[in-house]
Amino acid sequence: MQRYQAIDFIRGLAILGILLLNIVGFGLPSAAYLNPAWAGSISLVDAWSWALMDGLAQLKFLTLFALLFGAGLSLLQPRGTSWITARLVLLMLFGLIHGLLFWEGDILLDYGLIGLLIWRMLRNVPDNGALFKTGVLLYLMGCGVLLVFGAISSPNPGESWLPGPATLEYERYWKLAGGLEAFTNRLDHLSNGLMALLSQYGWQLAGLMLMGAALLRSGWLKGEFPLAHYRRCAAIMLSIGALLALPGIVLQWQVQWAFRWTGFYLQLPRDLASPFISLGYAALCFAFWPHISRWRLCYALQCVGRMALSNYLLQTLICTTFFYHFGQFMHYGRAQLLMFVPLVWLINLTFSLLWLRYFRQGPMEWLWRRLTDRIAQHFS
């Protein structure tokens, strides 16, 4: 299969960018992911770091990765039903292992499950315009469900939004102790995540994958349009995204991250802005690709993108070891946690460069491909 260097580069950026938000999930209680005032109050430094990440990164790199995942499914279609089915089922299995044994913030299971549901649509809908419009409709349906959940939810926050001392101490205990207690709690997180996926987030994820596939087929995600086109797209989409996202950030701060508003209604501006900002980031990469491709860092990021699964799991291994096994969980604030991110990025970049110097694929990519080939041959 032909590799597109710019897509590898953008995928590498997405994998590294995801850590900007995941680091909060590793180092702080689960309530902190959406509620920066989870402790009842928040320092000015942490508030500004939240605002910056909410505007530039929250959901943006996950959205970008989902678009690229859909594009990848489109590229893999010639391999046939058995091969793609085996590949996605294995991804779900990797996600199940990752989510139950290592970290409850797994996304692999979600991607594998939604991929199984939508890839036949990619095969059966030849019209790019119809595919893109269907993706937009599904995404907007997910946004609408979010508003419905807000309307029917209790205005009073529960322990998952404002955890009390006992809840925080228990979360610290099972994350540091591990074992059966951690497994049981991760199983609860997994079941709750699947409910959210099937009722709300899955609509958005499916829509993004369809949009990504349509953009690849049209040539947009292959960089086949003029550079001036990508520059215009970047300017327009980033401007629209900023206009949508900034009011939501300001209003969340104004309401002091109140549960119903921040947990539901004011997620809508972020959700609507994210596709524009994510595609704006991609457009910037294509617009300046002739210059970017000459950077030394560019090849390193391409290597990270080629080993996306290995690097995603490596981030979990590094962060769970440091925060859980070395007892650093809940020892740092939001802004302090961001200082760890460049170090993990450096490890991702170095590992990818060294590994691909000697091997064609990352370790998990090799295992995934090997198992996929064997299963597909067995059922073909």
C-alpha cells in the first residue's frame, strides 16, 4: 500500500497532541478531564492552562486522528472483507486489554467498534459528496444527543464531577495498588464508556471517519490540491473554529465550570469547533509541506505516525509507570503536568527513529499485521 508522507506526519502530530490532554487523565483524578475545578477551586495558572488546552488541543487531536482513521479504512478497502474485519476486531482486542489492564482512558476499543460499523458504508457509498454529508449529519446528531443529555441530567453535580475526599482517596488507592481492585474499576469505566459511545460519542466518531474517508477519496487528504487552496482553507477553518470555541471557553470560566453547563451545554461550542480546527491544522501542514518536508523533525514525526499504535501504547506505559508505580498520582497541578509532555514526546520521537532504522514496522504494528494476515487467511 502506498504511503503518504504528509499523512504520516499529520498522524504523528495527532498522536503527540493527544498526550496534551491525556496527561491530565494520567496524573489527576478522572473528574479533572472535563472539570478543571474538580477540587472545588482552581489556581489562575491552572485555569489559563485549561483555557489554552481547551482552545488548541481538547478534542482537536482526537478529531484529527479520527479523520485519519477513516481515511486509512478507505485506503485498506482493496484488502477485502475478511482482512479488514480481522484488523478491526484485533484493534478492539488490543483496546480491551489496554483499557482493563493498563489505563481506563483507552480509545482503541471505540475506534475498532465504530470502524466495524461504518467501513461497509465506505465500500457501498461511491459518491464522495454523499459520504461527506452523511458524516456531517452523524456528527451533528451526536452534538444534538449531548444537548438532550444536558436537558435530562440533574443540575446537581455528582461525585464524578466534584469528588469528595473519600472518593479521591479511593481513586488514588486503586490506581496505585493495582490488582483486582484496579481491574474492577477499569471494568466499570469501560462499561460507562461503551454506553457513552453507543448513545452519543459514537455518532460523532462515525461521522468523523466518514468525513475523513471522503476527504481522502477527493484527494484533499492526499495533498493533491494547490498550496493556495490549503492556505485559504487553513485561514477560513481556523477562523471559524476560533469563533465557535472561544465563547464556550469564556462562558465555562464565567459559570465556574458548573456541572450542567460545562458537562453538556458548553461542550457544544467545542464539539462544533473541533472539526474546523482539526482540518485547519491539516490544511496548514499541506499548505507548507514543501518547507515542512525539509525539516529534520519532519521525518521523525513521520516515523511517529507510522508507529501510531506503538507510540500510543508507549505513552500509556511511560505515564502509568511514573504516576502509578512511582506514586506520583495527584502530586502535580494541571500546568505542571504539561511540563512532562515534551519529555514523553522526546521518547516517542527517539524510539520511532531508532526502531524504523532497523525494522519496517513498529512492534505493535508488526504484531497487528501478522495476526490480521493469519486470521484473514483462516476465514477466507
